[in-house]
Amino acid sequence: MSDVTDGTPAGSGGTPAGGPEGTPGAAAARPDDARPGPGGEGTTPGGEAAAYEPAAPAPLGVERAPTGRPAVDALLERLVDADHLPADGHLEVYEDVHRGLRSELTSLDADRPGPAPGP
């Protein structure tokens, strides 16, 4: 026994296109503003990026072990300051710590005696 009685498939709503009465098909049943934009989810119908609020700064919870060099430990502790800043404030902290660590490494070379004289 066949499910087709008037030339349209069963369950199609009685219209040849398969959509509700007066629409061209099932794809048109969803309004244009409900479709994902060119960038997928998170875009508006015009394709602009949807506005969002960035997450608030939060500590990463990274444990820091003492190095045995107080100056280095103080510089590494300064990284905690970045935990409470928005991302665009991290660069200043990281550059400051990097300068300090380079200075400490340079001082290690200055404290080391030069090579022994050759034969």
C-alpha cells in the first residue's frame, strides 16, 4: 500500500515543496534573522560580529616555586599582577619581568670569573 494519495509524499504537509502552506519549502520556514551569518554562530544577519562582553580577569592559579635567588623570585612574583589585569595590560607586566630577568642573567655572567689563561 502506498503513502502517496495526491501526488505529494506523505508527511510533507500537503504541498509539493514540503513546507507549510504558502512557503516555498522547509528551508524558508526559518526566518532570515535566525540563520547563522557568514561567520557561523556569533554573527548578526548582516554578517557583523555579535557584541560580547569579555570575561573578567581571573588568576590562572599557576604555582611558583622559589628559585633560591631573591631577585628572580621577586620578578616572578610580579607576574601575579597580570592575573588581575585585562589582557591588554599583560604586555607591560611581561615586558617588565622580561627586562628584569635579562638583567639578572647578565649579572650572573658579570659575577663569573673570566676564562683561565691558556698555556
